[in-house]
Amino acid sequence: MSKATRATRALEGAKIPFSVHRYDYDPDADRIGMQAAEALGEPPARVLKTLMALADGKPVLAILPSDRQVAMKRLAAALGAKSAEMMKPADAERLSGYKVGGISPFGQMRRVPAVIEESALAEPFVYINGGQRGLQVRLAPADAAQLLAATVAAITA
């Protein structure tokens, strides 16, 4: 596994303090985010998953705790869209430049609007995928929101 990814380089370039944490990725896990939280020994509320969706047909990122589900109506409303739906995995990989299970919101091939679940900002730090399966970066949630110019909203069911 490489030491640097586009995600870690994006964080370094923005001078955002972070640490890298590796774990044994299980490709057969039912819920990848929950498997990451368990492997890291962290509460699921602190390990965020990055989902790629479409809001009114345009790509967006939804970043939320690994034990929660995104509410599509809330995601659409946070972006001023009429509707939202999950992006197909192949489209998410092509657009982000990352493999499913390793999609990071940082260093994507093309910048897309991001929404972070507001409850995540109450955590002192969070883990977000670092651009490879089995790689998480730990950082302040406010730093993640700032770097992504993310909308902060209640987007979980």
C-alpha cells in the first residue's frame, strides 16, 4: 500500500493537520464503514463514510457517520435540489478516481459539492477515507468541512 495518495497530498497541500491510520480492509464486509470503525476501535459516529450521489442529476458527496443512512430528501434539500439518488459504483469510481471502499472526498479527479452530516462536527476528530481501501485519515471535522467547502446539514435518516 502506498504511503501517499491524492487524498493525503491534498491535505498536505492545504496544510491541514492529519494522521494516517491503516487497517485490514475486508472486501466481503456487509458495511465497509462499520468494518473500518471496528478495525480502528473507534465509535461509528467518528468514522465517516463518503458516498457519491446525484442531486438533480449532478454529482455530489455525502459524508456521514458509518452507522447512519443518508436521507436522500434531506441531501437534496441541503443542496437546493429537487431529488437525490445514489450514484452507480462504476460511475463513482470513474468520477472520483478511487475504488469503491477507498473513495475519499479529498483529492478527487473533479471537485464536486460536498455535504457533511452536522452531527460529525460535534466530534473532536473524525476518520475519513484516505484514498485507498484500508486507509483512513484522522482530522478535525471542521478542517474537513473547510477544505471541501462543504455544506453542513442534517442529512441522515
